[in-house]
Amino acid sequence: MKSFKWRKQLLSMAFVFSVFLFISCGANDTDYALNSALETNEQETTDEHTEDVEQSDDTDEYDADSDSDGVSDASDLNSDSSDESIDISNGETIMETTRIDDTDNFYGIEFTEDSEIFARIKDKSYKDNCTVPVSDLRYLHVLHVGFDGETHEGEIICNKYIAEDLLEIFEDLYQAEYPIEKIKLVDEYNADDESSMADNNSSCFNFRFISYTTKVSKHGYGLAMDINTLYNPYVKTVNGQLSVEPANAVDYVDRSLDFPYKITTDDLAYELFTAHGFEWGGSWSSSKDYQHFEVPDSVVNSLY
Ligand SMILES: [Zn+2]
């Protein structure tokens, strides 16, 4: 992903230069200068939507997320802050974010079927029968602290409705040095969930229907995220038999035991995801999916 980085740096320089031009040219040229630097969505380029107005809107939006109950509502998850974007490469556009501090390392990309990103997921997590439009997906670049205590780059494909929420959550986890071993695209495991989970990989989008139904799973929409999957397995009882996914996670089924990387309700990942309106699979009653954070049904049903 190095190429994204230098392209992004070039873009940042171009942006700074454009801002300089904008300041030099005076208020009358505001729209022209901004429009040449930012390929903005028509809705956002109306005359009354000046940079100042945007900033105050953004502040309000951030405040709304910090409700005293700590729980975001559907509209928070639904806030599509990727309307404004910058072209970086064929079919790839950088998402505009408002709540991210380190935008050099925590950023999202909107991509089309012509893009290099799509080529990586086509016929893997993005299968032929995928009912979710590519335009609803975002590629995220994040940093995370690995089990070795070092900084690593992570890649995530998710739904646009949670793209900035995830960037914000992973930025907070990184700053807190929360250990996450791997954040790779599930496509690196040929979109095989069991292989990805067995390798303790944290991931989001993988298109699939829920078994024996025509209902798309939350991961199929890119609206669920799994964290440290080996230490936080999906445990259920099928025909009286205990089923553990991944199969090599049997040692981590008993949650009363003390072991590292265990997600509990006292865990920072739990706190951050639930504060952003996600639900935790560890709270389910019929089965337990300790690695899993998802957008509630009510929100998903309002989106699709
Ligand atoms: Zn999951």
C-alpha cells in the first residue's frame, strides 16, 4: 500500500497549495479554488455550503456522537461523511473525514469496479452473486499495535455507513496501544472465514447469505467487524454438539479463564464499538460470538 501513501502525500501537498491559492485569491474565488482541489459531490458544492458552515456542522455531529448515554443512534451510523472526496487513482477516491486526527494513517477510499482495490476482492469477498453495490463499500487503511508491541498497517473493507466509525475506533484503539494481531483483508485467505479466524485475523466485509436463507449476513454488508478471532471464538450448540469457530479456538471457549486478548464488557474494544452503536456478539443468549461487533438489525433494515 506504499503507493497510496505517496499519492496521499502528493495530494496533501496539492491540497495545501490549493488552500494557499484560495487564501491568495480572496473570497470571490472561494468556490472555484475549493472545487478545483476537491472533487465534491454536487450537494456539497452549493454556494451556501461554505467551509465555515461545514466545520460547525462537523462539530455538531461529533457532539451528537458523544451523547451522555454513550450510545449512537441509527442516524450516527448512517451519517455518510464520504460525500466529499479527492481522486487519487483510477477509480479510487479518498473519503473526506471529520473526526479523524491522524488522516495520513487512518483514511478511507471509495473505489469502483475499475480500481486496483476491487481487483483484490473480486471473486473472493466480493462474489459474483454479491447484492451489495461496490459504491456502498469503502477500503480503510489503519494502524494497529500487534502482539509484538510494534506498529503495523491494517486494511479493512467495510460498508460506507460505518467507515468513519471504524476509522475512529481503530485510531482510538491504536492510541491506547490495544493489541490486535492482524488486520488483513479476508481476501488474503481466499475469503475463507475459517482460515482467517484460525489465523487470528480481524476483518469486516465478506459477502455471504445467512445459511439456508436469502438474507445477507452483516459481514456480507460490511456492517460487522471481528476482532482477535482466535481468542474470541464464535461458540454455539448445533444438534446438542458444541461448535467452535475457528476450530482451533477450543482453549478460549471458557470465558471464566484468564488469558490475553479476551474481549469482555470491560474491554476497550467493547467500550468503543458499543459507544458507536454496535452490538456485541458476546451478549447474545442463544450463541456467543465474542469476536463480533455488528450494526443493529433496526439500522441494517433501514439501510437495505
Ligand atoms: Zn463476525
